[in-house]
Amino acid sequence: MGNRRNFLNVVLLGAASAAAAGARAQAKPVELTESDPVAMALGYKIDATKVDKAKYPKYVAGEACAGCQLFAGKPTDAMAPCAAFANKLVSGKGWCNAWVKRP
Ligand code: SF4
């Protein structure tokens, strides 16, 4: 019977960790903040009009996350995950130096 109990323990532990992984996957996506080190490195601003134009001359007025290829949402979404920031939520009105025009 000892072996059977061990087997059950392994199965139960496996199920518990699978459930924990599932809970993590469903966790609410995190919103990207401007103070995030990666956000700072790419000059991300929640409001594109606040972009440091001297530091990021690539920025053209009118560009925003909603019109960026990496914005994983509809152009009308207020927020959507962005692949450049490990799928953290970025503002549709935001901008960063990795901006690529949506095709
Ligand atoms: Fe916004 Fe595009 Fe930069 Fe992501 S990569 S933060 S969608 S501009």
C-alpha cells in the first residue's frame, strides 16, 4: 500500500501545482508604469504627448500605442498588452521608442 500512497501523493501534488500554474496564468495583467526600468529604457509615457522629444526624436506627433503593431488589442482599447514589455498593459494613448506602425 505504501507505493500506492506515494503514487497518490505524486498525482495530488501534480494536480495542485497545475492548479497553481492555472491561477497564475489567469492573474490580472499588470499595468506598465513609467517607472518600470524597461519602460524608462524605452521612454514609455502613458500620454504620448509627454514624450521627451529631445531624447526621442523618432516620435512623431499623433503616434500612440493604439496605432502600434505591438499593441495586442483593438485600436479603440484603452489598454492592451504589449509584447515589448512582457505583455504588461500599456495605454492606447501611450508611446515608447519601440513604436512600429500597425499594418
Ligand atoms: Fe506602445 Fe508600441 Fe511601445 Fe508597446 S511598443 S509601448 S504598443 S508604442
